[in-house]
Amino acid sequence: MPCNVIAEEILTDHPDRFRAMIIESSNPAHSLADSAAFAQALAALDLVVVIDIALTETGRQADYLLPAASQFEKWEATFFTFEFPHNTFHLRAPILDPLPGTLPEPEIYARLVRELNAVPRGRLTLLRTAARLGRAPYKLAFAALAALDKSTFALAPHLLYETLGPTLPDGGRAGAVLWARAQPIAKEHPAAMRRAGHRSADALFDAMLGGRSGITFTEDEYADAWNYVPHPGHRIPLPIPELLLLLADLDTTRAVHTSDDFPIVLAAGQCRAFTANTIFRDNTWRKRDQQGTLRVSPHDAEQLGLSNGAPAQITTSRGTAQAVVEIDDRLQPGHAALPNGFGLDLPTASGETERTGVALNTLTDLTWRDPIAGTPWHKHVPARIQPA
């Protein structure tokens, strides 16, 4: 579901509306368009649980905050590192002990599942016994359970964590879920797996667990490339019906979205040398642009009465903010830009919170989005700018 419609899925009287949320490693109260609308949606939920490594803007609005271990304190991996012809994977081992009171996410979820009694004890006992006997008996027992009860697949991450996980070396319990990923690779891509040096699913699984610098899990040949196109005849269908409908309406589609009230196109989220996502909850690392300046063209600065280093007020249909002006001749007249990564509510020595720079989504509108994907039009936000 597009993230920009979540608030609308909550703020409705439909009987199937969202009533609760578990929010993990995400800060939607800050990062989704229209922060005011999302805050209203969070308040309307019956329950909000946040799992994160920091007390974020979303965490401050939650009913429960479950503190997680950081990426240096737990087993972790990314899943967008596939390349061609060598497809790689890196399971990263922890290098530090977790801070007291924090847990890795697999353990947090395991404790929730245990409290819910969502998995019959007999199923866990069977798999634990099989795991102690070895991988071959474990595979047979798991396959038998899956044949008897299709919910086994939905519960697989928890079952693996609780039964196979304790048998893994170096405390790699969280890596147990990779056993389930190794099986289809061995079945669907056996030749590519063997070219990468793995003779079986178990050999691949052991390589994932032990490869501290990552591994190649399959090695493709160029003749195999078209096998990854799933359509009949390995042909790529170019017509996308939804896009064709939009193209048909282009002649009558409004081309200009600014107005007399909001004459400037604001890029709400410009990447700069010292911007980052909100995992960096500390402003001291920035060596330049520490306040997150509003960049405007020399032409607009002259027309609007803006001075370099002076404060300006930015107003959109959803909110108002202030920022320090930076006149930049790389911007075209009629365009302005604010950086991403600012506007976090960070703790001070006095125990209060302090905000540096503009929280961009106090200015954006959740309805200002792509009609198909729901992607926000953050690079084209109509705005009014004037001296503060």
C-alpha cells in the first residue's frame, strides 16, 4: 500500500479501517507527507507500538516503545545487493554487545508470538527434537508440518528462530530464517548455486552464516539472463494500461500548479553534502549548512526582498516554516529548495527537545501525489516565500 494513503485508511468510518499499527525502524510522523494529518491518524488508532533504536517523533506519539539494538549489535543483512552474473549476500555479525534494555527485532517478535500463544507447543517440540538430530531430520520434519498445515509457511520465521536457531554457531539464531531462503535457491537455481561453489542448500546456508565478508550465492551465465523475465516467451510487455490512460488525458491535464498565492516551486527534500536520513539523530556531524538553508535564485531574492543569511518564511497549503536564506545561482527563477534530514526533535541537556531546520512534511500535502503509485510530489510543492 502506498505510504501516503495510510492516514486516509485510518481516518475513515469504514468498518475495516486500520485500528492499530506496529511501526518498526520507521519514522512516519516525520518522513511521510503531511505530518499534521499523520499525527491526527496516529491519535485516532486504538494502539500504536513503535520498535526502534531511538526515541523518534513517531515514538513520542506511541502507546508503547520497544527499544531495539542498533545495527552494530545484532545480526543484520540487506537484500538489494543482487548483481549479475555474481549474485552476492552478506550476513553481518554483531561487533558490539547490545545496550542494556534493548533487544534485536527477532527476539522482540518472538516474545510477542510467545505471549500470544500463536504457535502450538507440540509443533515447537517436534522441530526442536528434529534440529538436535541434524539438518536432514529437521528438513523432513519441517516438510511434514508444512504438508499438514499450510500456516507453517506464514509462521516459518518464528519456527526457525525458536527451533533451528539455538543450534547455530556464534549466537547466530537470527540467521535461521536464511535456511528457508537457501532451499528454493537450491531447487530453482541448482547449476548457478554450484557454479558459486555450494553443493547443497545446507552448504549454502552454512556459507551464509560463516561468510563474514559476504558470499556469492549464485553465479549466472549470460544465456540465463532471459530466464528472469517471467512473462510468456520471456518477452517484456511495454503497454501499461494505467499509464496509457494518463497519456490519453495529457492534452487536458493542467501543466502549471503554481498560483498567485503560491508562485514558487519548492523542492522539499534536496540532497546536499551534509544531509542524511533520520537515523542520524545528532546535528553535530554537519560541517556545513548546519541550519538547513533555503536556497533561492538571485532573481527571486531580488524580487522577494530576501537577503543572504536572513530568515525567510515559507508557506504552503498545509503549513508555515522559517529558514535562513542562501542565494544560489544554480537555481532557476521561480524555484527554491530545502534539504532533507532536518527538523528532528532532538533532546537537549535540560531534558527538553530542540528542532534544527525545517521538518519538510509540515509543509507537504498527502493528497499532492502520483495518482497511480501514490508517490508524493515533494520536488514540486507550490509555495510562497517572503522575508520573515
